Amino acid sequence: MNKKINWDALGITASLACAIHCALLPLFFTSLPILGVNVIENTYFEIIMVVLAFAVGTYSLYHGFKKHHHTLLPFIVFSVGFVFLILKLFFVQYENWLLIPGVLGIVLAHIINYKSCQVHNHAHKEDCNH
């Protein structure tokens, strides 16, 4: 019963959860501030989601890079997407404009990483020691 965690799938899920939170939650919970609950513009939740996306994404992409495909393309796409997420935290007035390319970049990086891992399965370079 040895189960492996698919970090790319987890990263895609975390990114999509962030997008759903940011895009759809305001539609459903617009009355919560009347009750004293503020989940729509909760800075701490936003930061936790960004840190979670970074941690899962970095680990997943590093694992794919080191153990399978040795290509930097997923890191580059992830970095561009992640820059948009960071900018979203500082430029709140452009939140939706920055969120969409940020999430798409992160999800695309995980998809590229996943497909590269499947194609290469276990590619080695001359400096590979595993």
C-alpha cells in the first residue's frame, strides 16, 4: 500500500482552488460581512494560498526536473505565473487582471512538467547521481 503523491496534480488543484476563491467566492458570500465574517478580502488567506502554491509548485517542478526531464521550461512558466500572483497581492485594484495569467501560468507549468515527466520517464544527464 505504497501510494505516491502526484505533486503536479496537487499544484494544479491548489492553483485552481485559489482561482475559485478569488473569482467565485465574492459572488456567493457577499452577505458575510454583514454577519461579521470577512473571507472575501482576507489578506492572510491570500498570502497562505500564494505560499502554498509556491511550496507545492517548487517541490513538484524540482522533482520533475531532477528525476525525469531536466528542462527549465516548467520553472520559467511557473515563475512568470507566480510573479503575477505576487503582483496581485500589491496591486489589489488589478486583482482579476493579474489573477488570470498568474493561475494560468502556474497550471500550465504543472501540465508541462507532468507531460515532460511522462515522456522522459527517467532521463539522465552525465551529472545525474541517482
